[in-house]
Amino acid sequence: MGKITSLEKPQSNISEAYRTIRTGIEFSNLDKDLKIICITSSKKDEGKTTVLSNLGVSFAKIDKKVLLIDADLRNPSISKMFDTSNTQGLMDILLGKKNIQDCVKKTKQENLYILTGGTIPPNPAEVLSSKKMSEFIESIKDEYDYIFIDSPPVGVVSDASIISAYSDGVIFVVGANEVDSNLAKIAKERLDSVKANIVGVILNKFKTDTNSEYYNYYYNENK
């Protein structure tokens, strides 16, 4: 798993990159209500969960109340990022086994909360497209300033396209030198086909100096 650099090393260049991304999102929010943001990629291991976690910390640091939801029900990872249990979470709420107060967890960062995936279902796409899921999102959106949803890779399964339907915007994470350009194009076409509001693309894991540090660059399509 990647690191939550914004939490561990707030003065680093990587943390500054996330603050730049945060500013881009805030400016995009001037004319559009960007509260619920889906984060996806074209395939596994491009760093979408790392990006989501760092963005959550970055927004929480400016006194925004933020919830991170793990909707990658095929491969839940937020619990690993924050070193916590995945025994109960989103699925357990949707199944009526737990209420949200039981499952939403505070993090070390003030104002930042996480909702892990919980029980892994046999039919993630059906769960995510269910009426219960959309009603759940609607019921909590006024409780937070921002809700970031970790979605499965859109180039692999349809889940991200489903999630984008009840998201205000989508951020597309691309791993530098890791993804085939054709797969990235297919992934974007899938989002376009459901009229997803792609607010930006993040080029992740881009080596920029001799110290082998990796930075994240943000491209806002609205610019």
C-alpha cells in the first residue's frame, strides 16, 4: 500500500502536490456542487486509494468534514491504509446488520472519517447499483463537506460507472509508465458513456528527481 504522506510528512513536496490538487478541486467547486467525488483508475495498483486518502487528509486540514467510503467491494483497501479492521462497514449498513454510527470511524486526522467496505459481497455491481446504496449516499451527504468514494478500476469492471451516477464528479488516477494508453482511453470512454463529470486526471507515481521521490500532478479538464 502507499503512504498517507499528507498526514505523516505534511511539509513534504508530495503533501504540497496534494494541496495543489485540493485547490484545483475547490476552484472547480465554484460553479458546481462537488461534494461527492468518485476516485477511480483504469486498472489495479495505479494508486487511487493512496490518492483518495491523501486528499481526504488535505481537505480535513482546512477544517472540512470529510468521509472516505470504500466502495471497492472486490478489493477493499482503505482499512489497510488506515491500519484498521474491515470486519464491518458499508456492506453491513446496506444489509441492515449495522447502523452508520457503528461503522464510521474517526482517524488520527481531525475532521477525517472513514467507512470501510465491510463484508465482501458476491455481487458488488448489483449492490452498488441498488436503491439502498443511492438512498444511503443521499442520507449522509449533508453530514459532510466532502465525501470521497474509492471505486474499483473502471477499465476492469462496471462498478465505477455505477458509482459515478450518484457522484458529483470523478477523478481519474493514471499510473505513470504503468498503464497501456489504449486501456486508459477505454476507461475514459466508459465514464463518458454514462455522462460522468470527470473533473480531473491525476498522473500518479511520476518520478521527477534523482532522489526517486514520486509526485502527483493534477490536470483539470475545465481549465
